[in-house]
Amino acid sequence: MGRAKRKHVKVRTPVTKQVTTRRNDQEVIDRIHRINQKVAAGELPAQSADVEIKKVGGIDAYQVASQRGEKKAKYGNFTSASWVTKQLKACGVKARSKGCPLRLLDVGAVTLQYESCSSWIECQAIDLNPQHRGIIAADATSYTSSSPFDVIVLSLVLNFSGDAVERGAMLRNCRKLQKDGGYLFIVLPLKCCTNSRFFSLERLETIVASLGYQCEVQHQSKKLSFHMLKLVGADSNKAFQRKTVKRGLGMNKFEILMESC
């Protein structure tokens, strides 16, 4: 008699383990965000913040948690690349000609999200502490490029920085890196725009308008605020200081401050 065929059994990761991993990842991300917020509010010295971040596992732990939660994280199945490419196509933005793709700068990249779009998008991915060999280690507040970018993406990046002035410096530097008529994509947690003492959707519009951008697309989901901006004018070199835009209990202190050059 021939040997009975062994039935192949697919090993599945227990749902409880998957849930626990996602929960632990989110705890790391949230704790580091809270530390950065305390630094921005002047409630925690930078040196003490470094110690606290190391206790959580450091920036490496944050990056690993972010990468693991890229598809199913705090904000659902959201990936910035799918939204960005969808909006570019909807607005008729495409490669200038065959063999001349759009130049895109992906700031705070966790993975190489735009590899599948290489036929029409040439992506330069940067991050302060990259976990992927294809991502360049660089600071978005001082990054330079010999050629301007058609598209720049700041997806859940501005809210990660704990310094409000640094956020403004990042926006101003992106303006310098942007090609005239190019597009800037900004994604922020909705609570940064709707539940802050010092920031709002209107405040964001005023700041980006001072840099020469006009809003092309804007919408909100349950947890995120999406903005597609087009560069149409010059930088007015306007400074933005702290301004209370809303009062109430339980509000956060997110803000973007900008110094004149």
C-alpha cells in the first residue's frame, strides 16, 4: 500500500497575538508622541526626553512599530502612497514625458511605498533614522537637493516632531525644495486641527498660503486630515508666533510656529 498523503495544515498566527502586537506597537508610538509633546510644551527638558525615549526602546523601536503597523495601524488601512497617487491622477498630474517621471520626496518614509509607481514616479525617500537601506538618513528641516521636486509628501510627519518651530522650518524648507507649480501633500491627525488650543484648519491654510501654496484638495476622515496643496506664489517670509485659536478643557497644544528668514 502507498503511503497516505499528509494533509498540509496552514499555521495561523493566533488573533490574540496579532492584537497584542498591534497594541504594543501603538503604545510605543503613543508614548514617544507624548514625550515629544511635553518637550514642545516646555514640560520636559530635551535631555530628559532622550532618556525617556530610550526607556521605550528608542527611535528604532518607534520605526519598527510604525513599519509593522504600516497597513493596519491606528489610522486603519491608510497608506499615504495610495492616497497621493490617487489624487495626482484625479488632478491630471502625470510624468512630463516618457522616461521623465515626476520627482517625489517622501519625508519620514518607513518603507519604499512608491516602488510600484516607478514608471511615472521617481521617489527620494528620507528619514532621520531609516530602517530600510533604500531610505536616506536626512533631516527634512535642512535637506538639500540639486533638482527641485514635483511632489513632496509630509504624511504624519509634522505631528511627530516635538518642536513647533522645527515644524515651521520643515514646511519652509519643503517650499525651497519644491518646483514651481508642484504639489505638497500634508496628512495630520484630525485632533491636531480640530482639538488644539493653538492650531486649526484655518491656521494651517494661513501658514501654507504665506509660503505660496493654494489648497487643491482637502478632506477629513474620522481620524485624519488630508491636504493637497499647489505651489503658485512666492514665500512672503512671514513669521507665525503662538496664537490661541480655541479655548476649552481637554485640548492639546499642537501648533506650527514659523520664523522669518
